[in-house]
Amino acid sequence: MAVLSGTLAVCTAALYPRCDLWLTLAVTQLVSIGSLYTSSSSNIYDSNAPQPQRIAVEVAALTLSSLSFALSFLVGVGYFHRPFREYLTTIVPPNSDSSIKKLRELATVEQPLSLFLLVLVSIQSGLVLWPSSTNGSYLAVAGSEIWNTTLFYATWIGLYGAAYLTATVSSMNCNGKDDVVYSMKLWCMVLFSSTCASATLLILHSGPMCQGMALAETTYCSSSLTAGVLGFASAVLSFLGGSYLLHSTRRNRGWRSSRTRWIGLLCASLILGIHSIIVTLVSSPSGPGNQVGSVFQVSWLTWIFSVLLWKSCIESFFVSPAPVLANLKFREKRHKRRVTDVSMPSGGTIIDDESGPQNRELDVVEEDNEGSDSEYAESKSTVS
């Protein structure tokens, strides 16, 4: 991490993919604005009014899309200006007095901006993708069917693009190695996608297609409810797994311990099993996702992310052993003290006696030390 103008700067090579993300989000929002603005369905307008009057939901969606476009376009273009890029992506050293600079010691300016963009896009997507009609009109979907194809796909691409941008920027705070940062992004995406899947299925179950005892007992509605509850359980698991990974890597200075790998694999396996059940339920002939629509899209996207997360957890076992730096320094210090305390006759060999009273205090193991002797030996050879 280089130092530029008294600030801690992020590697320049990592900035360009995020610049592409910001500009891609600007394009998707522009497509959504065009699709909403040029919609000419007769049920969108009030025919009795002297001039066409758009309904409140469409006006709100247009406003949110415009705000999202302006924010993503300004940030994306601002990346080409070096002073603005450094201001956007740097963290101020902890020697500032003003309250604003103290906040910048914790996060870059880009992180709250990406989170704010995600909030805007999420609200806009909720209005556009709402399956029930508003005053007899639909925007992107009608029930489980696609009503406006261009608006439908532009909205989903923008929603997942904003989530991926937020996950990418937020994962920089974990201070981990490359494989840990990649896994952290996947944990965030599985959490977001599981939440979207659960919300989509539960909203569909609470809609008019499942009102009444007779409809609620159909396979369509029961599958929606079961899959929605399972999606919520997956979101909870992904939140717990990602939080534990973040806590563990910060404690171990960016490395994953053996216990962290096994807990991550267990949570990822459970999540993959849950979403395999979900796609089986919703993709059945009588399920809510038997045709292309919001349920079909979000269920399969979440399943794909869960597969990538499970694959990442498996790969973590084949990464070279991570030296736990605190453990490494502790053992090296203990070895030096042993050599110093043990007397060595002239021409003899060093006797490393761990049972002597002078070495009993060295048998204390740190509370957070999770490494074994074999891991230490491999770690030391890796460092060398």
C-alpha cells in the first residue's frame, strides 16, 4: 500500500475494475430510465387527464433511477481524475482532528457512497419488480411473469451490480490475503442474494395468487412459503459465516486458521444444500419458478453464488499454510530464551530441557493461538 500525499492509498491496479463497475451501473440505470420513460401502455396513464399523468410508483422509480445514474456516473467519471480518485479511495492516517477526517480513518469515501447507491437501487428495484399491480398497472413483472423485458433485466443487473460493488469495496476492510478477500466478497453476495430470494418468495406467497385457504394449500403457494423460509435461514448462516471469517482474519492478521476453514466449509455446505432444495422446489412443474421470472432468476443466481462459495472454502485447504505471525514470534522468542537459559559446556551440545523450572513459564500458550507444531514448521519454511 503506497503513501500518496500523506494518505494511505489503495493499489492503483485494483481501482480500474471498480471504475468499470460504477460506469456499468450508470449504463443499467440509464436503460431503466429510458424503459420507464418510453413506456406507452394505456394502463399507465390517466386517459381523462388533459396530459398524460404517470402514477406515483413510476414517478418514484424514475426519480430513484435518475439519482442512481447521477451518482454512479459522477463517481465512474471521477476515477479518471487522479486527485478525486485518491480522495475517494484513500484512508486518512489516525492523526487528524476534525470529525470528518476521523470518520475517514475508519472507511474510504467510496464505501458509504457504494452503500448509498445500493440502498437507492434496492428501493427502485422493489418498486419496479413488485409482482402485484398498482392501480391496475405493472412495471416490470406481473405476478411471476415478465411484463417489461428490458426493464426487468436492467433492474436485476443493476441490483446485483450494486451489491457486488458494495461487497468489493467493503471486503477491503478485512485486511486479508487475496483468497480471503475473494471469499469475503462471496459471503457478502450469498447473504445479499439469499435475502433477495427470501423476500421475493415471501412477497409472492403473500400476494393475491395465494389468498384464501384453497389457494394457500396448493403446491405453488406451499413451495413459495417453504423456499422463502429456507432462504431466510441461508441468509442467517451466511451472515454468521462471513462475520466469523472477518473476525478470525483480523485476529490472525489476514490469515485463515484451520478452525476458520472448517467452520467456513460447514456453513458453505449447509448453504449449498439449502439452495439446492430451493431450486428444486421453485423449478418443479407446479412451483413458482417453473418459468423465467423473478423467482427463477434469483433462485438460480443464489445457487450459483453458493456453489462458488463452497468451492472457495474447499480451495482454502489447498492454499499454502498461513503463518500465524503472533504464534511465530511467540515460539521464536521461547526458543531464544531456552537457548539463553540452558548452560552449554565447552565442546558439548545444547540441551533443550523443557522440564526445568526456568522454562516452566514458557509453557503458557496464548489464548488466541490456534496453530499446531506442524503448522508452525511449515509456516516458518514458507516465511523463509
